[in-house]
Amino acid sequence: MIKVYDQSMQLIAYVENAFAVGYEEKFNGLGSAWFSLPANDPKTAECQPFRLVEIYDGEERVDLFRILPIDTTRSGNGNTITYQCEHVLGTLIDDVLFQYHQVGGLGYPTDDVLEYILSNQAVSHWQLGSVSFTRQFEYKWENENLLAALFSVSRPFDQAYQWTWDTSTYPWTLNLVEPDQEESCYIRYGKNLIGITKQEEPRDLCTRLYPLGYGEGVNQLTVKDVNPAGLPYIDADTQAQYGIISRVWADRRYESAEMLFAAAQARLEVMKLPRVTYSVDGAEIYRLTEDPLDRFLAGALVRVIDEQLGMDIVARVVIRNRPDIYGSPGSVKLEIANKVMTIANSFAQLADRQRVQEVYAQGATNLDTRDFAENCDPTHPAVIRFNVPAEAVRINKLLFPTSANPSGDIPRVRQLVVGIRREQVVRAQLP
């Protein structure tokens, strides 16, 4: 069954003749759904873009989605209209953090950051529920949509997390919690396992990590001073197996070398092994057995057993796909992985994304020159005053070219400052 709501969550139609109904759930991602109707069905007039649809799998409510693309097809069986939908979490894409926003830091925990983001909704569809983390990272966004900003909050976490939600009541509730670490379902050959494909992806492997934190250029924070080895990088214990594979991880949210070192160790622990993904074709038998061990959910830990292949693994369900709940009611496709992409993402993609965001948020290194001329002697020093823009965060170097030669042909350069904050007072005396 499918129910159609307007954007004010008022029920406007029941869709009885839908076919080819399916959906896909993603762990820490934006789910989707789809269905088709005969072109002459009167309910097509109610299925308009951005209206909301509530989809049921048998008697069980799946979730709430909103209609996006609409395709009309003519075939030998008649004209059909196919509707593609995205999860209502996508409504957060419609609002933005306009211009520059900086929030978080010491005394500003994770739930306050999330409340700040949700407070920028034009219409308050979402409210904050449970938050299991109390990190105090500082975040910076510029012209970013709210969904991307929300997902970026959990990105620097060094432990597993799960975004969950409840759309059965309005306003909808969003939670950020720790995922279940206990096995909750089984899939076994001869019972509910039809086929399985294993894919091993070694290209994101890292056995030597160079962490970088706050700052820019030569003044950027490293772990050299807190690393017991006295090195700016951390080595994994899998180098003997895979060799030395170096990556640079930059996250300017870290202003403490100790915190940067701890987070880098946790990240390297995830990246030191290849990502292994299993694509599973299974049988959805939960409605027949009503056994919780036969129920597959995105984010659940599942044990996969195939005695003939010698396979017995435990991994997390990252995608659950029901291609056609009416045409193939027993079919389910799962993607399970030993590492979740939102935690151990493609390193190249993660690095590129972070570099772009850090440039936007922090600004690039600039050179500001000032001319100054004044008479002075040992008892009457010259006083040099200059303005530092309010937007400046860090002064990397302060150089004073001086010359005792009236022609100024051979200047002497004095470097008086290396890496100070804007609010620090600089006092220096030229010899």
C-alpha cells in the first residue's frame, strides 16, 4: 500500500494500483524508492513532484519518501508512469547555510552543533532526538546545504556512528547514535542465501599516515612532538604484508596535537586493511518465520555462512535493496562490508573533499606588504603600526627588510614572527 501526503503532511490519497514497487535503504546514507502506475489511473493526478509517499512492505511500514523524477513510458502493455523517490531526509538539501558559518569548539558539544544546523531550516521538518556523542570539534561551512553540513559533523569521529530517524510522527526526529555491535541476523546457504559475490578493494589501503591539523604551510599542526617515534607520520603493522603506502590526512578541526594523534591512530587502524564487500542475493523469509534472525536491516551486523565455500563472516549491512515487493516478494539484495564507507571512505575522495572545504573555510595563504619610512636612533626607536584584517586567523611570518645604506640596495631581512594568532601582541626590536 502507498499513501500520498502533501507537504503539510495532510493525507490526500491511497494508491491501490501501484506495481513494480521497490526501495533501497542505506546505512548512513539517503535511501530511495520507486513505483509505477497505469497512465490512466486517476491517482496519478495526486502523485506530483515533492509530494510525500508512505510505502508499506506488506503490513510493515517502510518509511516516508518524496517524489522527484516522473517518467512516462508507452509500451505494448499500455502506458505507464514510473515515480522515483528519495527519502525525506533529502528535504534538508533544500535549505542552506548561506555565506560563512563557524560553530563548535570547547564547551560546544555535538548536540549543540546539530541544533544549530537544524535551526536554519526554513520549515522545521526535522527536530533533534538522541545524540550519543559529546565531541567538541569546531566546524566551518560556507554556502553548504544542511544535509551535507549534518553529515560532516560525524565525519571526524574516530568511532562508529549511525544516523537514525523516525518519520512516523511530525516533525520528524533525527538521531546520531552508536550502532549495535551484536549480531542480529543470519544468512546461510541452503536457507536464505541464494548467491554471493566477494569484492576486495585494495586501492584505498594506507600503511603510513601523515596527519595534519590546524594551520597552513610550514606552520600546520603535525604529530611529530607527541609521536613516541618523534616522526610526523604513523606506521601500520601491516607494512610487512602490503609494503609502505603513504597518505596525507588533513583535518583543520584539530588544534591539539594529542587529539590529532589519537584520531589518526584510529583512522589508520581502519585504513590498514583492504575493504572487502559482499553482494548477497537472499530470500526475505522474515514474514514467514517471524524470527528476528531472518530480518535484515541496514546497519545491522549479519553473519554469513556458506560451508561449501568455507565462508563464515560477520559484517555490517550497508545497503538493503528490495527490488519489487509485489512482483518478487521474497527477493532481497544486500551489500555488506567489513568497513563502512562513511567511516573509511575512499581516501582520495576524502582528501580532495577536505582540501576544498579547508580552503573555503580557512582561506589561502596571502602576502600583505606595507611601506614604511621613519628616522630613528638608539634612544628614539621607530614605531611601526599596521592593521591586521579581522578575517585573518593566523600570521605565518612577519618580515622586516631594513638597510643602513641610504640607497637601500642591500636590505637586511629580519624574521620577527613565526606562526602567531591574530590576537597575540607582537613586540620586537630591530638591531
